[in-house]
Amino acid sequence: MDENPAFKVGDQLILQGSDFSELIVRLKAAAYRVVGPMVRDGCIVFDEISGVEDLPAGFGDNQDAATYRLRQCDDMALFGYNNGPQSVKRFLYTPQREIWKARRNRKTVSIHLPDTEPVKTAFLGVRPCDLNAVLIQDRVFTRGEYLDDDYNKRRENSLIIVVNCTEAGKTCFCSSMNTGPRATAGFDLALTEILHADHHYFLLEVGSDRGLSIVAGMPCDHASDQQLRTAAESVTRAADNMGRSIDASGLKELLIRNIDNVYWDSVGHRCLTCANCTMVCPTCFCSTVEDTTDLTGNTAHRIRRWDSCFTMDFSYIHGGSVRPSAKARYRQWIIHKLASWHEQFGTSGCVGCGRCITWCPVGIDITEEARAIRQRDIRPAEVSETMEV
Amino acid sequence: MTPVPFMVKKVQRDTADTFTIVLTDVERVTGMTFAPGQFNMLYVFGAGEIPVSISGDPTSTKKLIHTVRVVGTVSRALRRLRVGDFVGVRGPFGTAWPVQKGESNDVVLVAGGIGLAPIRPALYYLLANRKKYGKITLLYGARTPSDILYRTELEQWRARFDLEVEVTVDHGDDTWWGNVGVVPTLIPRAPFDPLNTIAMTCGPEVMMRFTVMALRKRGVNTDDIYVSMERNMKCAIGLCGHCQFGGKFVCKDGPVFRYDTVAHLFNKREV
């Protein structure tokens, strides 16, 4: 083995399974808080990990519409599971955050911003769909006329280590959305886990200078053609085994012209408007603010927290909610996600992670609903133009 | 974005459920420059924050004026404020009425209820630059005679020879000798040249829907009609998602929209 290999961005290296802990050690040495997958509350969650022993070795899962069960596998793969309920969204765009505090002193009021600086964080085990979700939220929060400062700072202080998928879940459809199962750009490091009976190793791709600084000097070899082929085959196998698919062609136009489709009533009857889909979605970005005052009445806090278009409050204006029916709220969500997102941010809002399918308590399936609309498509000529008088 | 401290200069009752609040900037003497049609987020300490259209004169910025209808916690708290009290202001936000585009054309303003408040800055602007415009018409509808907003000012405007003002009420009473009926009924006989007119309308969605229909019937082009939309606004900077109207964020792509850009959503329910 080359003792001091000169790696560069774009290199494809081999990291032995036995050396994996070295990666975490180096991240910590570079002052990163390491956030990775672990088993908690019967599912895979992201949280701060102290070492490789926290990773969900030997765990897999069974997922389907409205179903999620962890299971023990007979292999010891570190990343042998599919996405759990939460993505890394909660670390970049936090579920709840104080945005300012106001203090009253007689008639004057002063506003104070929180002075918290985000910690440097390395996200280990981000799936390609979730990486794409982060890139989509980058567009939402950092590319517009106004910037979300907190998100931007957290993002600047983040390092993303993707784990490509070699197995697809039953609710996965990233190949339809072009976001996986292999990450092609936007990561700092990308891993593909290869597990043979006698050999456990990772293909390690260097995606950025920041990623390079972590792997520089690590005990890695350049990958052989055979190893590259094996990794590519594993990823292709995942692509071939996608549990779900969605026909993305012309989806935006399809949904927009079908805003009056009677089929929405059918979803409206099933949807509980529980907001689970929006809470697990890695791209959903809606928030609200809450103002609270302390008992003295002299300090007021403004908290921003995640919100969902499935609540009545969401569209409330004096006199009532703009979207009182479940049908209208589901329609708003799916049309936003798959259609108007393009208009707003130049990309789909869906990455095909399948969480909204898995975590919907009644198993409403975004791919099925889109398919149902396509089957009942109101052709352009049939669209009423009642306003054109 | 954090609220900038303003101070209450005056709170004036307009009708039973509306009032006009005049604010001055605590830190800057210049006040706030804004374009007619834009709105601010007003924060009352401890109560919360609401979006309110600016209803004052865009050509004089020292006083910041909003007209508010009392409908909830924050608007009620705003009404209770006294001279010298604090109001936090974020803004101004959103798109403006196309007053420049209206130059050398006729301009027709159609307002319903409190919708007259966001229209008023446009009218101030038009009157301040009166020579640049053709005929200017204000059509205003209120529920009852006692709901008529800016009554004194409307009477003054009606007395002018360079401005046509028509007011109608949904329900008259024994003091009322004017028009009775909804505001779109005033459009067929309003004095404007349909092909050289810029129309601006603000009011309840159903009122704007019929206003657009009546304007279209007169032959006004869809790209010469402007509507001001209302949706729930929390952040006012296009990040919180609440105010979505199809693919538009009402807070930053609106509230003023050229009608043809939202026509496909305009007659849909629960969008």
C-alpha cells in the first residue's frame, strides 16, 4: 500500500471495512460533529454518533405503503437499510428555532437576534435522494431574493458523505426522479458499500476539496477496474429493483391542467390531513412563526417551526381557510411538489425517497395518485375556459 | 428579517370595524419609501404580526399609514394602541400597481370594501401626476353606507373635475340616495376607453372575479388588468410557503398580479 498517496478530487478509492472507523476518527479530528444513522425507537434515525459502533450494522427494514419494520439481517453491512423517517433536513432546516426575542422597557421595544453559531457537522450516510433534497433546499433557501441566514450558515458548515444505494426499498422511486441510486454531484465524499462473504469494503469517491482534506493520508488504494465494476453493478441492481416508479414526463403540465379533475375527490376521502407526508418529506420547507410572551409580559419570543399545508391554519385568512377540504389540501401538496416547484425553483420538489408513502397512515401513494391522474387526464382541449368571456 | 421600530402617531376610527393607524419611524427621519400596492408586516409586541397594505401617500414618506379591518388578535391589538406605542415594521414587500404603465392611458380603479385601502396609494400617485394620464375613474363598492371607507375623502374626490368617482353599496338605507348593487355593475357605464385602459382591482376574490368579467366584456385586455390577491402571509419573503397561489408566492410575486398570469387559477376553488 502506498503510504502517502496523493489523492485528488474525483478519485475513486477503496476503503477497507476494517478501516472504516478511521473515517469517523478523522472527521472528529477535523472538529466535525458527526451525524449518522443509528437505531432508535424501532427505526433508523440520524443523530450524533460517537463511533462506528453506533451505526446500524446488521439492520435492514421492510417498507411498503403505511408499513415500516426494522429487521435483523444475517450480514453485518453498516448501511444495509433504506431511508428511515427523517432525513438530514432537521439539522440544516431545524424543526424549531428562535428567530428573535423582543424586550419591552416602558414604551420602547428592542429586538435581539440569537447569537448561536452552527457547529461544523459531517453528515454520514446521506442517501443520494436525500443529497438531492439538500440541493433542492439550497435553491429554496439560498438562491432567491431573500436568504435564510441560519440555513445558509449550517450549510456552509456541513460536510456530506453520501452512501449510494445497493438495495432499493419497496417505496423507493429515485430512478424515476433522476436522483439516485448513485449520487453524481454535490457531495464531499461518496461511499458504496460492498459486502462479499469474505470481504467488506467501500468504494470511496472524493467529491470536493473539503472531502479530500478528510481522506488525505487515509489508508486507501485506488480502486481497480474490477472493484469499480462491482460497485457499479451493485448500484445498478438497486436501480433495477426500485419498489415504485413514476412517469415524470410532462408531469408538471399534466397536474396543472388537471386541477379540476374529479379524481381529487377520491384522495380527499382517504387523506386524513395528518401532515405526516410533509413532516417526513426531505424537501418540504413550509414554516410558521409563533409568538409567545413570558409571564412578566416584557419579553416576547418568536419561534419559527415547521408547518404543513395539510393543516387548516396553513391557509387561514380572516373568515376561514382557503383550503378547507382534504381534497384541496392534498391537491395543493402534490401539485406543489411535482409541478409548481418547477415554476418556483426550476426543479421538481420530489426526490423519490418514498417516505410519504411509507409514513402515510392510510398508505396514500404519490406515485399511484400521479398515475391515476394520468389515466384520467383531462386533455388540453377539454379544459374549461370559463373566464375567457 | 427583524422588525424596525416605529411609533404610533395617531389611530383614527374609519368605520365600525376599520381604523387607520399612522406611524413614524423611530430611528430614521426619512420614513419608508414604498410603491403603491405594497404591504408591510406589522408587529404588535406580545400579540403577533400581520400583513397590512400601505394605504398612505407614496409621495410623502414621513408618515407610514395603514388602514386595518379588525378581524383577529393582532388587528384588535393594533386598534388598542395609543399615541407613542411601539409597532414593529418589516417591509415594504411585494409588487406594485402598474402606475407607470398606465401613463397616457385611461386608468380605472375598482375597489371593494377594505380593498380601497391598497388602491388609495395608487390614486394619490395618479393625482400627483395627473397630467400624465387620461381619464381616471374610481369605482368603489361597500356593503352598506356606514361601511364606506374614507368617506370625507371620497366626497372631495367626487368634487374634482379630473376624476370620476362612483360609489355603490350592496344594501342601501334611508340615508342613501346613491347606487345600490355590487361594484362590477358600475363598469359598463364607466367612462374609459377599453383598449387604452389600465385597470386595477382589489377586493374580495368573488368581487374581483366579476370585475374582471365585466372589464373583459367592455374589451379590456387581460394583460391590462391587475388584481391584488390575498393569502396567508407569515414571512413575506417567499420562504414560509403559506401564501402560495398555484406556483406564485403572493408575498413576493404579488400581491399585485397582471391578470393573465393568474387567470388559470382565478376561477378555481380552494387554490
